[in-house]
Amino acid sequence: MKGKREFTESEIARLRELIGERAQAPKGKQTQIRNKMRRIGFYGQDDWGIHDCQLEDLDGLIRSGQITVTGATAPRPTGVATQPGGREQKANEVAQTDEGADELDCPDPDFKSIDSLRRNGFSGFVSVAALRQDLTQIPDIRGVYMVVRQIGSRPQFRATGSGGHYKGTDPNVPIEKLRMNWVEETCVLYIGKAGDEHSHATLRSRLRQYLQFGAGKPIGHKGGRYIWQLEDAEDLLFCWKPLPSGYPPKEETALLAAFKCQYEGRLPFANLKL
């Protein structure tokens, strides 16, 4: 299954809007609308065999229980001003609106490609396997980092990953949850930081903990743990952006907000909270 089976009330409402828009849109714009639906997690033809999805098709999936609608409605993001005609634009801070990334001037970087990440100051792009052999190539200063997977086929998930059991807690989650969290059309799986006013962690020390956790050691780095349930976890790439005079938490927050802006309010696959 490419998409997901569980949607919030606001996601279903947005899908209804998009289905209505697509029915009236010229053929050239229908692909853009379909991609917005996919970013929400709805793959009509691939998952349900529905070609040219109509509102009654969506309603039928809900009535039959093939799609579940959760009772919690996602809050509408703040910081968005409404202009005449109903079009929304980004206000002072980065925010995600229901109009999606194609309707916003979302900030860089473009999370689809490694080239874009490089242009925005990220370097490294070294595999997990290679870093296990040599950590010295990671800067020993604070900064932000990402876990990257080349865009390609959907990954295979493992019921039991390699993550450590910190304080006896099983880090593994059901495969269906991993599938629901997967975000299409991005190479970024996780965004993290190293160092703040309470910590002297550096990129090297933080990524050492991350890798040790992924090797099964009971290390306190549960953040980003979903990557260790990927079959190709050892082939994933780590990249980093040193911030010798910057503030990593602020940079991390900005990156996550930019990602949400581009992907219909969703976080990277392995980021569990903003």
C-alpha cells in the first residue's frame, strides 16, 4: 500500500476540496491536484483501484471502513493572512495552510533533492555503514543534521529493527504505522539538532549516539528511531550543517516548519513532533 488508511477530519475535508477542484480543472492541472492528494496520503488508483476519484468514491471507502477518520481535527496553522477572494498567503512566520506547498512561497531548502540540500549549506552525505567505520569526518561542533534516502522505490519495513531498548523500552512500532508516516517525494527522513543552551553536544557526539542506538545499544537517542526499521537503514545517508555561531534549535525548528510548508503539514518520516 502506497498511502495510508487513517486520516484526520481536516485531511478528509481537504481531500473533498481537492476532488472537487480536480473535477473542474483542465488536464494540465489535474496532475498537480493529484500530487496534493498523494501528499496527504491518498492514492486512489494505486491503493483502491479508483480511476478519476469522485466524492462518492471517497465516501464509499469511509462507509465500508477501508478508510478510518479519526475524531481529532488538526488545528489550523496560525500566522496566515486571508486575502480577498479567499487566497491565503504566508505571514511573518513559516506556516502550512490547507492550500498546500504549491500555493505558498515556501522557504528553502527544497527537500526533494540532495543538490538542493547542498546549496543550503549541508555537507557530508555519508552512509550509515561508512560512518560506523569512521566518525572523524563529522564536524565536532554544534549544528543541525538530516537523515537522507535517495528517492526511489518505496522502502521495505522490518517488524523488528536494530534500535536499542533504552530503559527497557521497545523502540519498534507496527509496520502499518511506519507506512502511514512515510512521506512521498522527499529524500529527507529525519531532521535533528546537536547543541543548545542546556547541552554541549556536537554533531559528532550526537550522531555517535544516534548510530550506537541504531546498533542496538541502550542509548538515549529515540528521536528518529523509525529509520532503524527500514530494510536499507545501513545505506541511508547522514548530512550536516555546522553552526559554530548559530543556534541549532532555531535552525531545526525553521527546517521542520519549511518541510511542513512543502508537504501539506506533515513532518519528515522519522520526526515525531515539531
